[in-house]
Amino acid sequence: MLSFILWLGLLFLCWPLALLALVLYPLFWLLTLPFRLIGIGVEGVFELLRAIVMLPARILRGSPSR
């Protein structure tokens, strides 16, 4: 909601810049999408490596007592 109010203020003060931002935002989102997907993949690989490294400690810890 705040971003919409800021965009309306920008539209009121400088409407060409606001319209340019409105047009360029989807293009910017499309350009950054591959980097987000790569980030998700890299995060998954790091979580897998962390799980592999922590596996011996989890096995030696045993089952939790209730």
C-alpha cells in the first residue's frame, strides 16, 4: 500500500518519471528473474551440502528421548 501511495505522489509531482517507472518495472523484473532462479538453486545446493556435513552429528546424537 505504501509503494502505491509513493507512486501516486511521484505521479503527481513528476508524471513522466512515474510513467517511465511503471513501464520499466516489469522489464526490470523480467531481467532479474534468472538471477533469482540461480539464487534459489545455489541456496538449495548449500542446504544439501549442510545436510550432508551435519549427517554424522545427527546420527551420533540418536533419537530424542521423550
